[in-house]
Amino acid sequence: MVALTKNQHFVPQLLLRNFTTDGNEDVLLFDSTRNKVRPSSIRKVLSQNYFYDDDNSVENFLAEKIEGPAAAVIDSIVANPKQVIKPGLPALLTFIAVQMMRTPSSNTQALNFVNSFGGQVIEQIAALNGLPIESAKSLRLKPTDERAMRNHLLLRSTLNRWLLEDLSWHVLSNETNLPFVISDHPAVLYNWYLRDSDDPGYTAMTKNGVQIFLPLSPSITLALIDKSVYKFGEKGNSHTVLSHRRDVELLNSLQFRARQDFIVFPRSLDEHYIVRSCASIPANSLMTVHSGRTDPVLVSGDKLSSDVYVWKTQARYDQWLSVCKIKRRVSKKSLDYRDRRPHTTAAYIAAARDFFKLPKRSA
């Protein structure tokens, strides 16, 4: 009988292994909730008992279909960061797309969306019935089976790679004395181009100007870039050396903001830098969920109608990477917050609806 995996990683060991020292399995872990630094084996960090399932069906799917195909590619990039990565490489795109949705932080964001929407509905009902709104605001919805919700998001994320295949690979090599760190939500998205947009959907991965960063080791970060918007590094080169500490601090700050609880870092890094950074940068602060509603209006007979809106905003950065510039022809035009490939986005929505039995949007 095959032994079941009890301790299930939400950040795979194939990433964590690159943050060890001298080939052993040890890293340093900062628990920002408890404000404690401790050494630990990568076998025991960024994981939970039965995080996905009891029977290993999801755990095995991740190992065989997501992590396995990407492992050799990631190891190759770390070993030779100057190599050209095949455009739209399915194994790597799928790995990144799934990594963005398989963590406790992504689950928290999803629950925040649910509660923001549900809270607005409950508050509206309370107001219409003369009940205290403050009592309604304190209500929090919680799924009866969090793992089922988490696994639904995870499986749906396998389709997300189609939304990323037009982005360009770029490898960032860190030659400063400050290593990259990795958080418990390591694949992070930011849109520098649309940072001043007032469009409620500007944080979506389908929009113009998307950038995604994933640290692969203390010296390597892999990026996906919308090259139609940005000039990134030297023209015609998909590898860039970072020699300014400020660039590394900025990329690390994305990890600090995206974390739920934990930061993993190599023993060579001063732990006080991690502690200070987490003290000044709140957890789960890269994206913030907002909600609102319109006033109810009479539509027919005694029926009232009100629209509820839920959206995300990203943390404000006043400066960005020194190696990244918005192209001149793009900067001269007004912000274009449309989807990069609307037909692909529409096909993705249709596929997700068919695969996961989602209700159709009303016209």
C-alpha cells in the first residue's frame, strides 16, 4: 500500500530547495504573525497537514501534472539564467498560474470577495427592513468546506495559463548583496502601467500592462512581462542583471506584501532585515478588496433593484524597477485598461463556465 502524503505543500519544495545553503534542506523561516525566526527543513515549511485532501488525489495531481513538468525547466533557468525560454511554455505557464491560486493567501482573497459581496447584500436587506446596519457589518460568511473551495479555485487556475501565454519571459539576476526572499504566496502580479487607473478591473491578469514575478532562488527571479507596454532591460535580451539594491528591495517588498504569514530566506541574509520589513509592511497588503452598492430603485410593482460591486486595488508604488520603462508611444496615449486579448478572455470564461458549471452572466 502506497503511503499517503500528510504534510502537503502550498509552495512546492522544488522552489524552496533553491533557498537552502550548501545542499542541505535547511532554510530560515520568519513567522510574521508570531514575530519569530526559526530554522527549519524545507520538508516542514509552507505546508499544512491535509491542506488539499485526505486521499492525495489533488496532492498527486499537483505533483504529477503541475510541479513535475515544470521542475526541470525551473532548475535549468536557475542553472543558466541567460538561456532563452520558449515563448508560451505550457508547463511553466501552468505552474505559475496554479501557484497564484494554491496558497492560504489566495484563499483569503477569495473569502474577502465573498464577504465583501455578501456583506453589501446583508447590509442592504438590513437597511430596507429597519434593522441595525452595524450588526449586519459584523457578519462573516464561511464555507462549510474550505478545502473544497480552495481546490475549486486551484483546478480552475489550470485554465489561467491561456490568459498568460502572450506575456514574455524575462529572467532577473541579482548581483547585489541583498538576496531575494520567497513568501508563502510567491507568484505575485502587479500592473505598473495601470497604477493610476480608476477602472475597477485593472488588477486582472488579462489587462494591458501586467507583470508577474516569481523568485526562483536568492539570485534569480522569473518575470512575465507585457512587452507591448514595457521596455524591460536591454532591447532583444530576455535576461537582465540587477545591480541596484533598490530593485531587489522592491521585488522583496512584493513578497512581504503578498505574504499571509511566512517569509523563507537563506541563512546568508540578516534576519533583522526580514523582521524590520515585515514590521513596516502589512501582510496581505499587495491587493485590497473593496465593495459598494447603488441605492435601491423601484423596477416594477413593489420590486426593488440594487447593484453590488466588488473590486480590488493594488498597493501604491511611487517608483518601480529601474530596468522597466513604459514605452514612449504607450505613455503618450491615454490609459488603455482593456483586456489584452478579449477573444481569449471570452473563451476562457466560456470554458470555465462549462467545466465548473458556472451560471451565465445576465445580459
